[in-house]
Amino acid sequence: MRKKNIVHPAENTMQLYLFGRRERKLIRIVSIILLTTSMLYLLCFSAIYLIVPPDQGKVLWIWKPKLCSLTCFFLGLLHLYGTTMELFCTLRYQRIRPSLLKPLSRLQWIQYFYYKYFSRYGPYGILGRRYEVKIMVKQTLQIPLQIYLGYRVSLLLTDSKMTCFYTMVLALNCLVIPALMFLPNTFARRWGLSFLDTILTFLLSSGIPMLLIFRAMVTLYFAGNTQFLDDHVWLNQSILLGRFVVFSGPFDYVAKVIPFFTCYLSIRSMTIAAHIQLEPSHNSELLQITRSKVSFETENSKSHSKLYRQIFTFVSTCTSFALIYLAYTTIMARDCPQGCILQTYTWFYPQCDCIMFRINCLRTPLPNNYTMDEFIQQFLQNVFDIDLVQCDLPNALTKATMQSMQNLYSFTLQRTNTVKWDISPSDFPPSMFSIFLYHLYLPQIPQALSSIEGNLQYLFLRNVSLYLNNTIPATYNRLAMLDLTNASLNTVPVLVIEQYMNNLKFTNNNITELPSQLASSPWIDFLHFINNSITTIPPTFANALQSNQKVYMEGNPINYLSNDINFQILESTRLSIRQTPLCDRLWKVVHTGIGSNNLTALEEKIISKIDIICKPECAIGCFESLRKNTRCDIECYTPACNFDDGDCDFIDL
């Protein structure tokens, strides 16, 4: 008797997914890229919040660094979990049918409600039964925060194209999401809406901020172009960019954390959708019908959402057209006053919003016979960095003018004939962090700088003479950087070194001794004693230098070093003795051999590394980083240094 072939029903059954194989693979690749990118971004910022020095944290407006670091760390771990689940987890999400049993306790009611309305296709509510309502609620919560961040972009970025791009992405988010809700194709309406929302949310939360900081990261860490650190145009742009990407306040914190979290939910929802299995079918022709059925079941009935959808669409559309207009205004030409180097493209402000202004009054007189105070109050109320060169300002600027510049970060006077500045230190705007006074014949520290108040962190007094009284106020110990170049000093001022003071400069004075307590301070990174009258370097001072400290001794009459000085400190150039009689003598020994029999043990070691330790510079005190940094450095204004590579062309010397 012939044996019949027994066919099991499962053998003819097709296992259907909501998406095809290629679609699932593409969704998986995109979701892994988005999750990994956001994870790296958040974990990097978690570390940055902890390692940024306090003075730089104040400049960048970082709000509660430890809280910001912890928040970024947990958000980064959340994205890491999502990435791991997608890479290594093979779970398949089946359709879940909520129980129809009536809940008894409150906990059961909560579980039933979540299970019924938020977990039909996985643990994330964005793919539940009330999908359209949930996406509208999400957009209603998220869009105002993103509009706030868009305004911050226009307020802080100096690149009109990037401001326009961010605004257009935001407008696209407001316009396309509600438009997709009216597509006739149920499947495209249901899932296209979800995926587009995911991409746009990622761009606005992580993608565009990463794009904005990419150039700076490449310049500093990959290309190794550290000269940008002394380029004030680049520094101003970077500070403003930093203020945008960090958490700068409670509302800014909320406005950035919520989009990160909703972005994660959107990405994970997209990955879960790729794993959804349909009910087994014996007929492949039922695939499209089943897919449409699943998509239809996840939508809300018209009776529940029609009015809300119409209101949402109307408001979103109006918002998108307003944003498109604002994007257009950001790329419109604006008439800026001569001397404006950088400007931002602020929403609702069609005039030039100059944030970096430099003028040489001898070459470019002010228009309409304005005085400098009148000009600033009229045109530069939002200025961030102002540099006044060769303007006749014997009393500097008035109290009213200083208080009108509420966005001022850096203030510079160069060759302005200033002899006094009789305003109170409290008259400076709270936003001001640095003051540069260059080439002024001041009899003493002006009243405006008689004490350090507010957020002032960096004070540069170069060639200011102080010919009557060179006493330095005790409150200067609150500064992070202090430059007293050519200030008629015979000794290092007695300053209590605070934890955040890291840079002291006493170039071109008459200092004869090195105070040992400066080298033993772990907080100071740079000490400049160039062109003083120091003849010896005590071994106790040199050997106390730590790995993060560097001392510049160029131009001092140093002809001998004790053998007790650690040679590694010289080899690593932590103690720089270039352009000293000692180096000149050792170079002569190398070239002529004269005096080679009288070298000390330390000098023999120096000769073995003379190309490093005694490397000549184009001029004493002119470091490579000072050239072409957009500021005129007199020490580099020599033919050998190509006259500071053109930085002094702006000044009549």
C-alpha cells in the first residue's frame, strides 16, 4: 500500500513580518547609527562637564556641572542599552492582546491602562493604539522646546547658513508631520510618520549640534592646529557655540533633556516596529491586507481625534510658515557698521546684530560725529567682544555705556590715551569675563579695576606703566589669568593663589627673584617671567614644577644653572631658558668647541638636547602661537617674525 505524504499545516504557513527583509535590515542599520551617535555625544559631554576648569565653565555658562554630567551619563547609558539590544538581542515582538478582565486594584488599573494603550507593539507607547494622539502630544510638548533652542541658535551662532538650516529642519518638522496624517495609504500614513519623526527629532537633538562642533573637534584634536586657541575670532565663535550646546540654566536643561529622551523613544520604537510579526498566514496574498489591518488598528478612530488633529495641523502649519520666514530673514544681507567682524542672525531682529567689533579711530572715524559712548549705545548693545584702538578716550567709557552692553564678554582698549577710569567695578555688566588694557600710560590701577567683582576672570594689563603706584589689589587673587606686562614691578605681587588661578604673566618688568610658592601651587599652569632681571633659578623652584606647569624665562640674564636641577624639566621645556646668555654660550660651544672642557654635568646634558632646550625663536617672547592670532603682539613686531604676520597692520605703530 502506497504511503501518503503527510503535510503539516505549519509547513505551508508563511511567517510574515510587518516589514520586508530589506526594510528590516535598513531600519536596524539606521537605528544603530542614530543610537550610537547620540550615545557618544552624550558620554563625551558627560566627561566634558567634569573636566572643564571652573573659570571656563563660567565663560560657557555651564549650569551645575555635576548634575549635567550625571544626566548626560544616564542618557548615554540609555542609548547604549538601546544599541546593545539591537545588536545582540534577537527577541521578536509578537502582537499583544490586552486582557479583557476587569482590574481590581489601582495597580492593576495602571497596568491594564498601560498594557492596553501603550504596549500593543512593544514597551514604548509611540506604537500603541492611540498613535496619532500620542504623536501629536509628543509634538505639542517637543516643538516649543525646539523653537526655544532654534532661537538660541540664532542668538549665538555666527554662521547664517547653519542658523537657516536649523530653522528649516524645525519648520519641516512642524509642516510634514501633520501632513503625513492625511495620506490616503494607511501603511505609509502610519509608519512613514513614525520614521520621519525619528529622523527629525534626532537631527534637532543630537545631529545638528554634533555637526556644529565637528569642525572644532577636527581642528583641535585631529589636525592638531592649536594655534586656533589664540585666534580671537575662532575663540569667540567657539565660546558662543559652547554656550548653545551645554546646559546653561534650568529651562535650558529641560529643553534639551526632553528631546534627547523622546528621540530615544522614537528610535527604539522604530527598531521594535521592524521586529513585529504578523499572524501566520497560508496565503502570501494576504500580506498587504494584514499589514494595512495592523496599521489601521494602531490608528485612532476619527471621532476621537478629528478635532484635535485639525487644531494641531492648523497650529503646526502656521508655525512652520513663520519658521520658514525666519529662516529666510537669517540669510538676508544686513548693513553692519564698519569694524564689525562677526555678527549673529537673531530671529525677529532684521538689523545687524554685531557681536565682535574692532575699530581704529585714526583710520575709521565714527560716522555722524558720534562720540564713542553714543555710538556704542546706539549700535552695539549686544556686542560680545569690542576692541577700541587708537581712539581718544582719556576717561575710557562711561558707566551708562558699560551697563548698556549686557552681552559683553571681552573689552579691549589699545593706545586710547586713557589715564583714568573713574567708574565702580560693580558698573561692569555681569556678562564680562575679560578686560585687555594695552599700551596705556596709567599712573596706577584705575578705579574701575580697584577690585574684582562679578564674573571677571581674565585681566590683561600690558604696557600700562603704573609709574606712580604699582600696588596690585589683593582681590586680584580671584582671577584665573593675570597679565602684568611692563607694569614697573620689582617683585612678584603677594597674591594668595586661589584654586582656579592658572596663568600669571610678569613679562618686561624688573623682577629679580622667583618666589618658590608659585611653583609649588598645583593650580598654576603657566608662569611668564620673560625679559626680567632674574640671574639664577633656585633648584627648589625648578624641581617643584609639576607635569602641568610651564615657566618661561626667556630674555633673563641667566648664565648658569645648578646641577641639582632635574634635567627632565629642561628637556620637556617645562622650564624654558631659550634666548638666555646660557643658551647663547652653549650654542657657541656647539659651533666652535670653545669652552667645551669647562662644562658642568647639567650643561653637557643640555648640549645633547640643545635643539629642543635652546631652540631659537624669531624674537624673545614671540611664541609661534602669538603670530597670526588676530591680535597685535609687540614682541612679534620684528622683521624676523614678519611683523607679527600682519596682526599689527590694524595699528599705526
